[in-house]
Amino acid sequence: KIVFYHVEKETGTIDYEELERLAREHRPRMIIAGASAYPRVIDFPRFRAVADEVGAKLMVDMAHIAGLVATGHHPSPIGHAHFTTSTTHKTLRGPRGGLILSSEEFGKTLNSQIFPGIQGGPLMHVIAAKAVAFGEALRPAFTKYQAQVVKNAQVLAKGLMGLGYHLVSGGTDNHLMLIDLTNTDVTGKDAEIALDKAGITVNKNTVPFETRSPFVTSGIRLGSPALTTRGMGEAEMERIVGWIDAAIKARDNETKLDEIRVQVEVFARQFPLFAW
């Protein structure tokens, strides 16, 4: 049986009081924290306190924020969660893959559940790439990179809100933001398609208290890590905000979307994916 906790409608942030109430009522064996479209800091100590009160284990999935955690730009779940999972890509900027962190107490159980069973043979090239990514994460340049990821996200958020867009929670503390289009005549699907035609990749995303189908949605999710990796800074974020706004407004105008795409392509060539 799964019981969901929610965010507060007024703030868009996790409703910790509801979490506490539901935990006391249902006495779960495990509480899960972590998200793929949550733009605010997660209070891991508070999650652990609730878990301890009801005798539950705490699992945290930090896939989206692992890079920020590695450099101190988001509080770490380590020491609070009994189990921590993550991908090795996203903000950690490594290869597609994953990891599970826990204590020796649960090591044998975890290993027996992973292999043999749900994991195939080891991919040595991916293991090597993970080692490279972890090595990069230990360097001062990676801390500087994560700081810029956060700065860029905040500039994007401020610019979009300045143009009248509603962001879930009113901004961001991390690398992503979620535009809520619920009270407009634009769907997440509409915005995603228009922006794709304009050369800007986002994804449609459900929003808290969603009223549309998950295949249509009322939101779009944006993030700054890939742009930051290519060397873009605050000034570039301001230009991107303008193109996002223009493309959404011109979603039914193919000619205008083509014009924006040309501008975006010229701009993007200044920040090559591979600099050698």
C-alpha cells in the first residue's frame, strides 16, 4: 500500500505537517523523499525525524540534485537516510547509470536484491566513466560549475516571473524550475511543441493539483545544467528567457517560430558541445 503526501497549495512546497500526520496514521515501513521536479531544498533531517517516530526506514532519491549535494549547494541526505539512491548523470554530470548508498547493516540484503536479478553484467566502460565523473566532482572546478548552475537557474526563474509566468513555489533553490500554465490557454504540450520548433528543448510536466491529462499537462520543466556545461552564464540566461517567451506567444505562428530557431542556432554555435 502506498500513501502519498503532497505540497501545500499556497506555497508549492512539501507539506511536512501532512507528512507527519499521514505517517502517524498509516505507520509505513518506509518513507521516500526526493523528486524530479521540485525546485526547493528538501529538509532531510525532518524526514528522518518522522521516520524514526513511526519506526520507518527513510529512503532518499537524490538523482536530480546529486551534483549539488556533492558540492554543498544542497544539504546531503547522507547520515539521515537509511538508503540513498541516485543516477550518475543529471547534475552529477556522469554517464547514464545509478548507485545505491547505505550502511554495512543493509549491504548483504541490497546486494542480493540487485544481482542476480535486476542487474545484468557489469559494463566496464560505464564503470570507468563513473570513476571519471566522481573524480571531476572532487575538483574545485566542479564546485564552481554547480554554483553557476544555481545562479543560472535563478536568473531564468527571475526573468520568467518578470514576464508574468507563474513558477511553482515562486522560484527555485536548485537547478530546475516548473512553469505552471494552469490559468492560461496554453498547455504544457503546446509549449513543449512550440519551443521544440524554436530549437529549445524542455519537457511538458504535470504541476501540483494538475487539472489536465498527464499526456497534455499544465506545466513545463526547465533546467540549467546542460546550458551551464556549455559555458553559458547569467547574460545568456536572460536571452534564453526572451526566446522562451517569444516562442510560447508565437506557438501558432510557424514563420515566427522558424525565425526564433535561426536565432537560437546562431547563438548555440557560440557554445559548442565539444570545445576541441
